[in-house]
Amino acid sequence: MSNAQNPTDLFIIGGGINGCGIARDAAGRGLSVTLAEMGDLASATSSASTKLFHGGLRYLEYYEFRLVREALRERETLLTAMPHISWPLRFILPHQKGMRPRWLLRLGLFMYDHLGGRKILPATRRINLRKDAAGQALQSRFTTGFEYSDCWVQDSRLVVLNARDAQARGAHVLTRTKVTSARREANLWRIETDRNGNTQTHYARALVNAAGPWVRDVIDDALNLPSTEGIRLVRGSHIITRRLFDDDRPFILQSPDNRVVFAIPYEQDFTLIGTTDVDHDGAPGAAICTDDEAEYLCKLASDYLAKPITLADVVWRYSGVRPLYDDGASSATAATRDYVLSLNADGPAVLHIFGGKITTYRRLAESALAKLGPHLPAHAGKWTARAPMPGGDFPVADVARLQARLMKDYPFLGKKWATRLFRAYGLEAWEVLGGAKSAADLGPHYGATLTAAEVAWLRSCEFAQTSEDILWRRTRLGLQFTPEMTAKLTADMEAGP
């Protein structure tokens, strides 16, 4: 723990993607870092995204060219650094008569292909939906579509890997630790934290407020500082159904209200549909996907798919609150997704993070450290571009070969289990499995391929403390768990290591 004689260089409030991304970047530059998260890592917005590394095709209509260009450039940078938890997708955009004309779609997709200096991902092409396999899932009235590239990412795992890498480089990562107050004391920040009734005092040269939807609460309550910046809380909701189509390519669907919604193959057996854009008035942690939002998503998907869906088809739903910078936009859909960094240097510096999107988290971290640079000790420069995440130190082209090797080394896994493990842990899958010669060697099985060996790994290496951490953030196996399976896992975890 830091003290006034030996303060940490940077104290970060918030264990979402921005906080953990800044922690990793700063620790890798040789700075001392402490991060405090009041819940589990990625327990709010950063585990409730649409799970895409994408440029934001629709943002072109709002002239957000800088944001789109930066995001497009980042797709391949991030894909290279984490080819186990991120992979390319080819999206199908069916042309809907009466909405955006074909020439406008072609223009937008041409810009999308060329703004970001694409090298790995293939270019856009026009497809005949009557002949292409993707068209089989759609209503027969859709005859023309466009296929373009973006990337998938396992969002909450991305946060955890950033935290793990930050810790490996010397950062102190404190989960379930709430910052109750932060005050300037001479030339340092004095920060008080509480973890299950245990209070601690920390000292830091600079502070980052990366509290996401709670960024304003931290300013007003913990820091008690004046600030003119406003935050717009926008709820994005998603629904999950059983798999709706066989093709591995997701759809991007246009809506009459000028939004777009994705329908994406998810966790091998499901389809993810989202997202909405609704102004959120309540507590960020209380956000839910309402029946109205779920029905909106069902109706939009049914307007395209050959087989309509209803609320009865929804097996799970979730919602996250995006902490957008309040730029005065007339609607939640039009509000900027760009990030805003507000530096208060009236004494030891504090940097407030507003907005941002998961695709640009690494660039946001670089920008944050550039702003804080004059208020921190001398340190190294940028380093994170294409630097591999834990488990991801292999070429993108080697994914299939390495998955096949995992199955060969552990033949009892089978393809589905091996794919899940490799997509979660990459090269570290071999460490999770250790010297196991059979499934029995991995200890008790809780269901849906989750074993005691994997649970032990997640607890010892990935900050997991509860069954919810494991089932809904480190993995998404909660979709396949019964209440009885969950109860057994919970009981075993509460019983001890």
C-alpha cells in the first residue's frame, strides 16, 4: 500500500475497459499504478456491449470521421494482439427498399473499407441473397446485400486480460474495493477505500476517474470537485435466443427509425440481437432490458428473418449503460460515441474519462497518459500497439492450427469444448488443462464443460471470486447452466479454494 512518503504514481478509479487499459499502458511504461474497482472487473458496461471491434458504420452518417477512422485502424491492431478472444467476422447488410438507397450504402462501405488502412480484413462485396447461403435465413423479398468486415471480441475477457497484464507489470489491482473519498493533500491525492468494511488510505501523484456511468458520482461525491462537464447515460439492451440461422456470418439490420441492429451467432449455440439506444434515468447498476426494448428487437429481427421471433424465444437479456459525453444531441442515437478527456490540474492532477467505445480503448489510454504526462514522473513512451495479451502471442493465421493442436494434445475434449477453451485462453489453455490425460483428471464437472481445474485457474489467475464472475463474465456458460448447476458451483466456491 502506498503512503505519503512512497506514493503510487497513478491511482485509477474503475475496473472497466478504460480503467484497465490505462492501468496496463501506464504499468508497461514503468509507472507505479493502483486500480480500485468497486465490484468485479467488467461488472457493468464493459461486459454488456455488443462485443464488437468495429468502426461504427452508422457513425459516418453523423460525420464522426475521426472516431470511425481511429476505430477502423484499431480493429487490426487489436486483432493482432489478441487473436484468441477476437476474430474477424463478415457481416451481411441486406438492402431494405425504402430506407438507405444502394448508392449510399456503397459509398458508406467504400469509405469504411478505406478510412482505416485495412490490411488483414477482406474488402466489401455485393452479394446475391437468392444464391448466397446467408439469404436462406432471410425473407425472400431480400434479394441484394453487401458483405463487409468487422471483428468480434469477448468484451469482459478483454478487460480481465488487461488487468492481468497490468498486474504482471507491477500494478496493484483491487477488486470489490470502493473509493469513498479522494482529497488533495499538499502535492498528492489522499484516497480512502473500503473493502468489506476494511478501510485503507492510499497516496498518489495523479488520479484517473474511469468510473464509467458513475464518473459524475465520483466527481460530485468522492472528489467533491466543481465540473461543468455533463454525462448522458444511454441504455443499450440486447436479447439472446437459441441459434436462429446456420450461417456463421452475422446480419446488420436497418430499422425505420434510422438505427441499426446486429444479429450475431453467439457462443456456438445462440444468437445475440442488439442494441437499443434509450436515455437512462435510473441508477446505472439497475439497468435492465425492458419488455418494450426486447419486443423492439424481436420485431426488427422478424422484419428480416424468414422465421419470426417473439419474447418467448428469448433465453436471456441484458443491458448496459453507456456513459456518453453530453454534447446536446437531440437523441440518444445521435449522441457522440467519441471520448472526452477532462484534465483538472488545480493541484495534483485528476483526469475524468467521458464516453468512448471498446474498440478505441487502447488509443484512449494513450491519450490519457499523454494528458497526464507532465504531472507524472519520467516514463517510457507508447508500447501497446500489437503487444500481445496473455494467451495471444501467436499469428492470427494460426488459430485453426493451434485449436487442432489442442484437440490432439487433449483428445478427450472434442471440438466444441476445445474451441471454447482456446477462444477464452489461447495458448494458456494448455496451462488450464495441465497434465490431464482424461476429463476426470480435471476434477468435478459442474456442467457445460466447466471443470474444477478451470474454476481454480479463474480464481487464482483471473480475479474471479463468485459463481457469477465465472458464469457471466469470465465465461458465458451461465446461458447453459441450470439453477442446480449454479448452486453447486456457488456452494463449492463459498466452501473455500
